[in-house]
Amino acid sequence: MRIIFSLLLLLCVGGTVSARQKVFDFNARCEQAYDAIMQLRLSTGKALLEAEKKEHPDNLAPYFLDNYADFFPLFFNEDPAEYSRKRSLRNFRLNKMAEGPEDSPYFLYTQAAIKFQWAMIKVKFDEKWDATWEVRKAYMMLKENQQRFPDFVPNNLLLGAMQTVFGTIPEGYKWITNILGLKGSMKQGMANVNKFIESDAPEAKMFREESYYYYCYLMLFIVNKPEETWEFLQRKKLDTKNNYLFALMVANLSLNNQKASTGLKVLEDRMETSEYADIEYADYVLGLLKLTRLDTDAHIYLERFINNFRGRFYVKECLQRLSWSYYLEGNQAAADKYRAMIFTKGGLETDADKQALKEAKTGKWPNPFLLKVRLLSDGGYFNKALAMLLTKKAADFPAMEDKLEYAYRLGRIYDENGQDDQAISMYEVTVKVGSNRPEYYAARASLQMGYIYEKRKEKAKAIECYQNCLNMKGHDYKNSLDQRAKAGIQRVNGT
């Protein structure tokens, strides 16, 4: 009888221990850890999370935030060995979140966020189908969570980001989102993102910095409102000196919005200590920014990226830019060396990587004069680029592709300088001559004309230009240009 009583007592005690209530408590220490991780001070953030786990073992929040600490190096550095070591943590953390109270809005939200983050990681490791299913599961969880907890604003942030992207998927990939039930529109998606950003709810304040990252990338690359993006950045006064993630974001946005001088200043002024994570991607961005200014030391940073990066994204484009750097310096042997590496290194996931391989296969080198103009223009050094262009005319270039690029580059510079009529004139020439050619100039010229007419409120002309961009086939950067054109049509139609 004593044995039976002892067994019952143990079972009761065991039952009491296992029934202890798990919680999602984003307390002050978790907030500090989150802030440190979002600044890419990962070791500091992890130490705070480990202390929280020891003191409050039933708190699930630190296990959720652990995923952020792993996400950033996996996403940026793409190290296969690190991915192999850490991929099992996905299931571990999802199981942890499933131990939480089902009546908490964080129960489904944390699981959805972990799935969404691992979807982005899996894309980087060429597991696209798994990534697609991760996104679908995350989307469905968020939709359910929104129905159960309509006032829980973090739902709006992730759902809004997904809806914005789903609404602008190019037609060639639309069948995937249709089959998986992933629907959205740019208008609806950005309304949800803005609802989060403008919220004063405590949980909105917790994830505020994360929301800025989503907002800026969506506004610049999907919604295509660069002026509003930069106004937002200036209004929020992001701490790019102490927040490495913000510094990388602003530098990358600068690279893609003809503001190289801004990007260079941000990266040069940021705090550099051993507390911050090593992100090889920073060398890639810095090298490209310096190349647009025609700096002779740009190759140092591009070579550092090639030597240290273990991933597939951006590699072919980086090798192309590296070969250009040596080509413009007159070092043809080095230029040939790095061009040859394009055939064996990196992947073809991005349009830029595809274009780099395509150029390498031609065996031809760009016209050095036009290449310098392009780089200066890409960096936002428009006066220098225009001064160079105006010393030439189209007839000075024997090759048709060079004549076409001359017209396009001149149009882009007029466009960026606010000389819309002159820009349209050069764009129309570009479209007329190049609409059936493999270069991207005609499609991009049509897209840019759409932007001008949209700005002028000439909706019919804007839609016509965007549709012309979509109709052009077989050119470089097809997917990315199509997505921007489709987003333009949606904006004009107000959908």
C-alpha cells in the first residue's frame, strides 16, 4: 500500500509540474534582448535571453526571440554549414510555441513568424518549394489569428507584408499563389502595414523597429514611392550609427535609389566593434556603392565578399562588378579572371545574377565610356554622368546596343533631374528601337514613362506604358521589371 501511495504521489507531483502554465511574457529583459538582436548585437541579445530562460523557465518569449538571432546571419551570410547545424531548431522552437496558452494572441502569431522567417531562410538555400509551403502555413495561421484576435496589431504587419507581395506577383508565377490560396493586393497590404506602424498598442511598440524594415523595402521596391520612403527615413531619424541592421538597410536602399553618397556615409560612420555580428553582405554593398563613384578601391570590398561569402545570391553579379572594376582600371587579366569565375560560382536566383552570366557568355565587354556613365548614374552622380554624355551623340557609337544604351541613359538622367519632357523623348526612342531586343533598356524606359505619366495623373498613358513593359519578352531583368509594372497598374487603378 505504501508503494502504491508513493507512486500516486509521484504522479500527482509530476502532473503538477508538467501542468505549469507556459506564458508569452515580453518583459523588460526580452525587450532589451530584442533591441540588441535587431541592432545585430547578437551575442548581447542571446546572453539576455539565456538569463531570462534560467530565471523564468516557463516564459516562451526568449525561445521565440532566439529565432531572430539565428535568422539574420543565416539570411545574410547563407553559410551552408551553419544552416545544417541550426535547421533542427525550427521544429524545436515551433514545438515550444505550441506549449503556450491557446487563448493568447501570441500562440499562433509566434508560430507564424517563425515559419515566415524560415521561409526566407529556405529561399536562400534553394529550398523554394518548402519555403512556399512555409509561407502558406504562416499566412493561414495569421488569417486565423486575425479572426480570433482582430485587435492584435502584429498580425497586420506580417499579413500586410505578404499581401503586398502577393498582389504584385508576376503573371508567370501567379498560378502558384492561386493554387496555394495566397491572395492580396498592394493597397490592402500597405494599409495593414501602416495600421501597425501608426498603432500605439504596447505590442506595436515592441516590434516597431522590425516594422520600419518591412515598410521601407515594400515602399521602395513594390509600391515604388522613393520620395515617401526617404521622407519616412528622415522623419523616423533611424540610428544608423549604433544599429547595424538599419545601417545595412539604408545603405542598400541608397544603392537601389541612386543615393550612393548617403549609403557610403552611413556605412563609413557606423559603429564598428566586436559586439556586432559579422555580415559579409556589408562588403558587397560597400563595394558596389564605391564602384558607382568610380573609386579605385572598390575591388577590395568586392573581393572580400567573394572570398568570405558562402552563399549563392549576388555572387555572379559581384563577380561581374569586380570584373568591371578591373576592366575600367585597364587590368584586363584580372577582369578576365573574375569574369571566368561567373561560370562556376554562385546561383541564378536573382535577375542580376542571370544578367551577369548572360553578359559573360557573350564574350563582349561593355563600352567603357557608357559603363562609366551607367555607374555614375546608378550612384546618383547625375551631373557628372550628364556632362560625360553630352560630349557624345548616338552616332558616335557603332554598335546598336550602345546607341540604345546612350538614349536610355540620357533619358534616365533627364528623368532623375526632373526634366520630364526630355526624358520622355529619349525613352520613346529607346522603346521604338529596342522593344524587340534582349537588352532591358526598352522595358525599363517604358516603365519609367509609366512613372512619369502616373505622377502627372495621366492614368491612361501610365497604364499603357506599364502594359507595354509587361508585353516585352525575353529581355534582362524580366521578372523584376514585370513586378514593378504590375504594381504600377495596381496603383493607378487604386487596387
